[in-house]
Amino acid sequence: MSYSELKRKDVVNICDGRKMGRPIDLILSDAACAQALVVPGRSGGLLGLFRQDREGIVIPWERVRRVGDDVILVEVDAGCDQNQ
């Protein structure tokens, strides 16, 4: 999948169903592996699971749960446990 395809998808937090926006950047490692996804905006209450940079909210790639046809599902709340 190319970045141009990825940036057309909405990022949705599976913990609360909130739409976080579309990706504005993708952070890659030196080996060209995805490390984080960056979405726009400011959000409080996400319990420090990811950091906020000037350009947006950085979501570690290990928090990405699924990349679908239209959405990217992420888990960004410490209280969210899918095994319950």
C-alpha cells in the first residue's frame, strides 16, 4: 500500500469510535518500516499513550489495529481492552 492510499483513509479510535482525522504523515525507521502514524489536531485525555508534536498527534504503529478499505483502526486509550 502506498502512502497516497493510506492518507485517504480516516483514522478511528476503536475505544470510543471517535474519528481522529486522516493521516498527515508516516514516520519510518531507517529500515523503512512504519514506526508511527501522524494525525492532525489536538486531543486531551489520551493518557500519554502517544505524544503530540506541533504538526499533529503521533500514534505508535503498535497501536494500529487494522488498516481497512476505508478506515484505519487504532487503539489509543489505556482503559480500552479488547479482550474483555
